[in-house]
Amino acid sequence: MKDTDFRVTNLEAPDCAQHCPCEHADPGRRLTLRAFAGAALVAGAGVTPLPAAARPAVGDLLVADDVEKDPVAVKASEVQAGKPMLVYPFDPGSKQIRNDSKLNKIVLVRVEESDLDADSKARAAGGVLAFSVVCTHQNCEAKTWVAADKALVCFCHASKFSVLEAGRVLAGPAPRGLPMLPLKLQGDQLAVAAPFTTPPGGAT
Amino acid sequence: MSRILKALGAALLSAPMAGTLAAPGPYAPVTDARLQKPEPGNWLMYRGNYAGWGYSSLDKINSGNVGKLQLAWAFATGQGDGHQAPPIVNNGYMFVSTPGAQVIALDAKTGEQLWRYKKELPADLVQVHPTNRGVALYGDKVYVATVDAHLVALDAKTGKVVWSKPVGDWKAIQYMTLAPLAVKGKILVGSSGGETGVRGFIAALDAETGNEVWRTYTVPAPNEPGGDTWPGETYKNGGASVWITGTYDPETNLAYWGTGNPAPWQSELRKGDNLYSTSAIALDVDTGKIKGHHQYHWNDAWDWDEVSSPILIDTEIKGKKTKTAVHAGRNGYLWVLERTSDKINFVDAWPFIYNNVITGVDKKTGRVSYDESKRPGMTKAVKFCPSLWGGKDWPPEAYNPQTGLFYIPANNHLCAELPKADPATPYKKGDLYIGYPLDGVLGSLRFGEKPPETIGELQAWDLKTGKQVWTHKFPTVIWAPLLTTAGKLVFTGGANDRMFRAFDATSGKVLWEAATPSGVTGVPTSFEIDGEQYIAVQSGWGVDAERMQAGMDSLGRKTFVPQGGTVLVYKLGK
């Protein structure tokens, strides 16, 4: 372990869709822009972004976070009330699990869709909402369910995020809400409908 | 262009040149001889000397004139979270580290920035404790241990990186928060991570090259001495992490370190003493070999990390001259140990705050006995005192050879309730390895029988007699690193009222106080330039002080403490 730089596996493509004025553009165009931005970075940095570290793409399915290979897609019915479930996205074609960056880790929460505002309702599928589990303060995991507040709480510094209000900060040092990952149903499986609503991760 | 504008333009162009080139003069390399006998005017390491006293022999600022102390200069770090590092000073150069593994070099007299180093941290780095507790100086370099588990050597004059070496795996949430210990051509560091299932270690790197010279695990393998105190494979994720700089005795060449809690927290899953968790250990600096140890409490179940290193004091104990190693424990006992060339012997221990778990201390061995009904675990919720943060957490005590007193920044009358622990769950790299429901841990703080009127206590103890000489009580909890001086003063902040204070070291009377921009949990230091004495400290609330305040908030004692770091330097007004 002496001269290894542990950071070499951490290279990431920027997520253009989060920064371009193309939030509501058609998915095809968004993907193109994304690929273009990724290519620009590659040219500049002289490295290839690892698909396992690339951000979730539209159409990705979800797999339990402890699965290393042969991913089996999570079904909406597997997400139980009051029990947040941790997943990573995977590419259904290549079966590549995007678990090489913690910033891709997602927490699924079962909700009553009637409790949601319009934005959140549009991002829910099968009664399930998806958030980046990575706290926007210091990258720890906001995965503890607090039933009284219908909130997710971070294990490091106790930032609290409202699940019914699109991940808004209720308490703690987090500077902004948890990014959401819009979902859709493919049969009974949960799939990614759009990129993260805001970039995941906090200050380092 | 008018002449005025031209003149202004010329002034603007020339000003930065003059500004950036002004430096306090040639840099004085830091040698072993200087570290063993630091000049009174400098503050060359974490606690000022190898013995860990937190003592300055400067006395121009003293109990007679400290009321005239005024701000000499202040410098905003631009960082949030816990600013705990001491301003370290070598012949006019000041080095301050901040959260986010930054090092700022300043002209100690003026506060002008000489250079700034920012470590580029991984985008998905998890920072459980966003803080840094200071740099080490050796030769012409400055050393900083980082939250992504690197040791970085910087050129003291320019801030340029000389080398940067990984000493742990940040993806496993190994991270470093301590000031490194520079001794005999080596830089010694250890890794935090008792809550993430690391196997604690202390490593020595060559000061010149960064090559690892030795690495000693604080949790022995089954074939090593103490290995039989861990069942099966549990030692592999046994914790006993290292948070705070060791002390050093040049006479025996032994470095003394404190170790953290064993992991996971459920003590049923690792039956045995779990050496060398919650212990003091003495390591040979040349080889890393563990020469002696004393475990403050065995098979910990209360998260009472004994993180601070014992303080080395040669004094009389019960009429007998003793080379001691003294430690105010998170378990609430004040430990007086004897250091020899190949052992740490128990001398005496007594409680300095309320503890209802420990029922006795064996007079000969120092082994504690427990009220086992106060042991949290996997069968039921349990309430116990003191709280998870204990009687004294990491903030360092201080020893003043002028007063002969030992000062402790304590928290008293606080308890905790842990819920029933989780069933055994396997270790998972990059995740917490605690074993309790998180909301239960975060919400564990409790009062005792009734809400106490005071909690924080600055205590002064006479080690010769074992008597408490004075105590200053605070209405709230404190996170209060101490500085004591030959001017018969104790300086500290620590409370949530943003104050930085000077106490009479003999009587405990508050002699001076000043409000700061945030809360002060930084280690104060003192130094001298051109015959003038200065007191320096960082203000910047965060980390566990903030967590514990959140616990107090939930108990109904709400206080808002703003965040943001400032280096503050004081001197006497005319």
C-alpha cells in the first residue's frame, strides 16, 4: 500500500445535463450533449472515464448496492415503507454496475404519491422516490429514516432532508437539498427517467 | 489618463510585489536538538514540547496585565467546520492548518499570507470529521496529515509539495486528523476510523523521502502479544484508531500514544480485553515495537476512545519522585502512570467527573471493574454516565511547572442512552461499522437525574497530593484545548458563547475574555517576536462540538454557534 495513489480510480466525467440549459430537452439530445462534454474532458485530461464511475444514464436499471456482478433489477414492490433501500444504477445492455463512484449511490424510499408535490410526483414511479444518498455537506450517507419527519438523516453530521419536499434541508449543516433521480417503471422494474436533478456530492 | 490615475496605477502594480516578497527572514531549519529543547519564543509542535505540556515559558503577558490583551491581527481562513489546529510558529513564520487539508503560512507578526497549500481531495471523499489538528515541522519542511489519508511534505518557504504519500485507503474511510509527530528523521502518524472498521496503526515515514520506515498496528494479530484478546478474525476490523499526536521521551526513545475504541461498538461480538484499544502504548521510535501499554478500560462498549496521548511529567507522587505519564480519560478517570524504558506501570487513578459504570480500580494493576448493568449491547437499551463524548474528549489538558498544576477541560453530569444494538452485521468497506441504529447514536445524549446547572468544567489538579485545587464551571458543554504559561495563566475557549478566555492559573479566576467570530475549539499557542509576546488561536466551530451541541439542543438548551475559521493573534495594548 506504499506508493499507490488511491485516487486514480476516481476520475469522473462531468454531467453536462446538470449544467446545460437542456433540462427539458429530449433525452436523445441530452445524451449527445453529455457524451460530447465527456469527450472534451477526456481529450483535456488524457484519461478515459470509467463507465463504472459515470453518472446514471436514462434507461439505467437499479441494483442493490452490495451486488458486485450479474445485476438483477430492483422492482418497485421490493422497496418497503420506512426501510430506505440502497442501490446503484447499472447499464442494462452491458450489465455494468456504476458503483465505482460513491456519488452514484442512490437511496430509494417508498412514499404515498398523494403526499407529494407536483415536481416530486413526476419523479416518482410505483410509489418510490430516488435520492442521491450522498449528503451535500461532506459526502457521508443520508440513509437513516426518521419516520416522524419523513426524512433521511446523514450519519456524519446529522443533516436532515425532507423526502416529501424534494429533498429539502430540514436541519443540519448541509448547504443544499439531496439531488433527486427521476424514476420510471419498465414493467415492474425501476428505471432512471432523467439525470440527477442537481449534481450529487458535497464540498471536499 | 490623469496623473492621479497614473500614479494610482503605478502604486497598484508595485504594491503586490512588495507585499508578496515580504517574508519574516531566513527560515530556521527545525532540528532534533531544537525539538528536544524548543526556544521559549517559538511554538514548534502540537503541544509546544515533546512532553505534551501545552506550556509556554513566556511571562510578559501575565496574571497582572492580561486584562490589557488586544487583538494584534486576525485572518479569515475561508473554511467552515472545526478549526482545531494550533498556530505553529518558527522564527516569525506561522503555519496553520484548516479543515479540507489546507495549510496557510503567515507572517506571525503581521498576519500577511506567505503561501497557501490546498490538497485536491477526491470528489466523493467522505469526511466524518472535517478538521485538522496541526502541522509538524522538521528540517526545512512542513508536514500535514490529510483527510484522504495522505502525508504531505511541503517546502516551508514556498509551500511547494516536496512529496505526498498515501498512508491509508480513503475509500475504506481511513483518514487522518492529527498533527504528525516529527522525531529523529521520521514523521509519525496514525489513522482515524474507529467507526468505520479500520485496524488502527501508527506509521513512521522518512522525513526526507516519505518512504515508510515501519508500521505498527494498534490491534495485534493472533500470533502477536495481546492477539489472544480478540476472538477469531475480529482483530482485522478492530478499530483502536489514532486521532491525536503522540508524546515523546528522548531519554528512552519511546513515543506515547492514546488509542480509540474497539470496533464495532457491540462488545459481545469481540469478547476479551481487545488490546490495545482504549489504551496508552509506548513505541520505540526506531523500530515501532510496542514496549509497554496500559489499557484504561477493557472491552469498551461506551465509545470512550482514549484518544489523547499521556502527558509526560516528572514529579513527586505521594512523596516519591516519579517519571509519570498522565491522562484525563474519556472514561472520566484521571490516570497517573509510570513510564520506564520497557513498561508502563499503573500508579493511581481517580474519577474527575461523575461515572456510574466503573465500580473500582485495582490498586496494583489499574484494571477497572464495571457495573455490568450499565453496559450497552444487543439485548436492551442502556443508560450510562458519562456520555459517548466522555469526561474529556480530544481537547488537550495542560501542565504548568510553575504552578505544579495539571489542568483538565472536562464535561460533567452528562449521560447517554444507547438503544438496543443491531444484530451482527459484516464489515463493509466504506461504510460505518458501529452496530447501533444511527438515530439512537445521534440522539444518545441525556442528563442524569435532573438537568444540571453546570456541565463544562476547567479543573486544576495538584498531582503531588491528588487534590482538586480549583474548578471553573460553565453552564454548557465545553470543547476546550488548553494553553498554560509562565505568566500564571490558562487560556482556552471551548464554550458555545464564542468567547476566548484567560484564567488565573493559581485561582481559576477569569482575568480576560474576548468574543470571537465563531466558537473556539482550536489549540492556543504563544510565541515571541522582537521581544513582544503573542497569544494565538483559531476560532471555528464544528465537528463534535457541533454534534454535541445538537444533542444539547434536543435536550432543550439551544444555542446558535456560527461557523467560519479565523486565526486570531493577541498582544498587550500599550
